[in-house]
Amino acid sequence: MTTTVPQPKTSLDPRVQAAWENYREDLRGLDGSEYERAEAEAWERLQAELFTLTDEAASEHSSIGL
């Protein structure tokens, strides 16, 4: 008998997934001070992108259209 692990019913917006993948890619293979410097910049880009996506989603779902 084969068993399977149930998959979560929720999924991330593909744009959010892409933002996180870009963040991870920006840091791949780095270490030490090079990682520290790149991580701070990558984190700021990620946060800005996620904020933009959240703001877009809120605008799309706004019932008053502001």
C-alpha cells in the first residue's frame, strides 16, 4: 500500500515565490563579509517587492476603489 503526504491547500502567489527565489539566488555561494553585505541589500529588495505586491493585492481587493 502506498501512502502520500497531504499537500497544503494554500499556495503562495507566484510573484511572491519568485521574489523569495530571487532573494535566495542573490545569496547563493556567498559567505563571510560578502554574504553580510549582499544579504542586507537583498533583504531590502525583497521587502520592497513584497510590499509592492501586498499593496497591489490590497488595491485589487479594495471595495471602495481608493
